[in-house]
Amino acid sequence: MASAAAPAAADSTLPPALEQLRHLAGELRFLLPGVRVGEARETTKEFDRETFWRRFREAAMAVSRAATTLTEVFSRLPLPSPQTGNRPFMDWHQSVDHILHNAGLELSREVRTKKETQKFSEQVHASIKAIIAVYYSLPKDQGITLRKLVRSATLDIVDGMAQLVEVLYITPTQSPENLISYNSVWEACQQVPRIPRDNKAAALSVLTKSVDLVKDAHEEMEQAVEECDPYYGLLSDIEEDNSDNHGDEEDILGCPSNRDSYWSEEDQELIIPCLALVRASKACLKKIRLSVAENGKKDQVAQLDDIVDISDEISPSVDDLALSIYPPVCHPTVRINCAKLVSVLKKALEITKASHVTPQPEDSWIPLLINAVDHCMNRIKELTQHEVEL
């Protein structure tokens, strides 16, 4: 009799099921800051790239399985099988019944005991700790750019799982939020096999993203110039809703009045070299990316990291310039933003020129781009000199 009562007594010491989920969410959130700033673990073993990526994929699979089990049991929400729905499932994504069968559990729409809840919580926590440990095993000498991508993927998984657990204890019944949160974890795990495998591939991935961002910014600037009145639609809507205030020349609801919604002739003249500078920025990034693709060496991780670090500053600088050309235009501000962008571009070109990705430093494309950038900046200085001197 005493032995039969022991499990029940032990079970009664466990917190309620939802309280355990709340505690689990807190533990997962507690892990996030460490992942953001954590350093690679020191080891005397030689790094085995194939082993690392195999372990990282397996760890992501384990997290996905744990998320599937947790969601099915706690939300009472049947999840899509690999054969249903519009979105494809990874080959390794198993059905809920198979996962629970492997774990020796009975598929149930209810969490019957607090002990069972503890088991689920431990599985989730263990899977998250495991994938974090794999990330920590990636040495710095494999490249900072690569580590940033792996860290970002790990953070997405940990944060997604924490959010899923939070949703499950807040709404432990069937709800759309449960499936949305589950999908976030699943998609984050699905991204793991798509991460670049070395620092050169990681550098190319980041540079490609920077090229696309600058391209988008340039297209938006050109579109604004073509429309020649970026506030036209917004002001029309406001004027319709404030018909009694047509004579008011003050700003309406914080928006500029009509006199500040158009470019003056001086503004339009200044925008021409600004657009040319952004085009030069796009050309610089594309040429840098091409040089890395054609001449970059996987073992030259430090130089690749330096190129990526400075190139990463180009897109934000372009954004600052793009925002400053919208009316009302402050010419000194435009000049300052152009100067900052030129400084970043020249530094990126010089770092690229001094690296192994430019076997012939006298290669003509670098001096040509520097001259183009200088020409744009000189023209911008001419057009803004009067206001700067005031």
C-alpha cells in the first residue's frame, strides 16, 4: 500500500500544469541574453565542419519534434500532416502520433497528470539547451560572419519556442495563436539546413542582402522623384477630412503644409547627384560581392569579415540619405548624410582593394568607382555651399 501511494505523493509536489508551462517559458527567456552575447567554447579539438552541421540539424529536428508534441497535447489542436496543407514539410518532420509513440506516450487531447507535464517541459528545455550548446561549439576562427548567421538562427528558435510556451499557458485550448506560434518554431528550425556552411558563403549571403536593400532604396527614391510629390496622397486625404481648415497654413496633425510638400527647383537639382551617389553605392556593393565570389578564399575569414562589416554600413547610410531628400529638404542635412555615405563607400573600397579578393590592387574598377563617388560629392558640395555658409 505504501509503495502504491508513493507515486501519487511525489506527483502532488509538482506545480499545476499551466504553472509549469509558465515556469518553462521563463527559463527559455532567461537563456536568450546568453545566446546573444555568448562566446564560443574553448576546445583543443580540431573543428569538424561536417560533424557540426550534422549536430545542428539534428538539434533543430529535436526542437521541432518537441514543439509538435507540446502543441498537440496542450492546445488540443490537430496539426497538419506532411501530406496536407499548402506549405511543404521537411522530410524529417514526423507526425504527432509517431513522435508520441517513440516517446512511449499515449496520444491524448488532455494533459492528465502534472508529472506528464513535467516530462514535456523537460523535453523542450533539453532540446533548447542542446541546440544552444551546438551553437557555442562553433569557433570564432570559422568566421564572425558565419557565427552571426548561426547565432541569429539559434535565437529565432529559442525565442520562437519561448513564445509558443507562453501562448500555450495563456490560451491552453484550441486557438489560432497556438498554430501561428507553432509555425514560427517550425519555420525557424526549417531554416537551419539553409544556413551557409562556411564564412565565404556567409559573406556572400550578407552582401547579397545589402545589394538588395540598396537596390530597393534606389528604386523608391526614383519613384518619389517621378511622382515629384511624395506627400500628395496623404495631404489629399487629410484635406478631405479637415475641410474647415483649408485656409490654415499651419501643419495639420503633424504633417507638413502644402508649401513643404513639394521640391523646389534647388531641391530637384540637388537630388540628381544624390541619386547618382546611391547608384554608385549599389555598383560598389555589386562589385565587392562579385570580387568575393570570384576570388574569396574560405580560409581568409578575417579579411572576409572586415569586408562584410564595412559593407554592412552602406545600406543604413543610403537609408539616411534617402529619408533626408523628402520635402521639406534641409540641404545641410543632405550634405552631411552624403558625406557619411561617401566615407563608408571609400573605406569599403579601400578594405576590398587591400584584401585577397582583389589580386591586382590596380584593378581599374576601384579607382573608377572612387572617382564617381568623389564627383557626386563635389557636385553636392557645390549645390549646398550657399546654405552651409549662411
